[in-house]
Amino acid sequence: MNAVIKFKRHSSPTITPQALTWDRHRLWVSSRDLGMLYKIDIETWQIVEEIDPPGIVWAAVSLGDGEMRFTIGKGLNDDRYIYRYAPDEGFAKLFPCPDFTGSFLSFDGAHL
């Protein structure tokens, strides 16, 4: 087994971090307990923007063009939906997850 080399280590900028994605410019992280989404400057490790999503963000992927997709839980049953997010347009619900469940999300450059 290869040794693990640690380059940098930072404390989470928020409590109960959940979703994590990189958009080529900034790191994005959600807080499960606070229900917020944060844009992080990796040079200063400071929150540069706080966004109030339409539910709990469980998973996140960047499409690389400024847009992102999120798995967001809503309501008393925490039903999960896929949302589109664009900085200039905000959130738009796209479709429900199978059986309204799911906590993982990936993007291969063509398929979600």
C-alpha cells in the first residue's frame, strides 16, 4: 500500500459538512444541520457566499460550465429530488430520485 501524503489540512468551514464539489474556481460545501450551501475560497479558506437552498443538500456535482446539480431532500419525509443550480438563475427542480431516495451523485461529462 502506498503512503498517504498530506498536502494541506483544514477544519471544515461549517458544521456537519455533507455535499462537496469543485467548480474549477471555488469549493462548494453544504451543511446538513444548518441546511445551507457555501462557496469557499480555497486560498483563504473563508466562506465567500452563503446560499439558502430549497432543502437539505445531500450531494453535489459541477458540470464544469458554472452549473451544478444537487440531490436535495425536501419535506417531512426528506424526499430527494435532483435540482439544477446556475449562479445567475438559482435553483430549478428537475426530477425526483428513484423512490425519492439517494445521497450520491456523479457526472461523467455527459451523463448524470
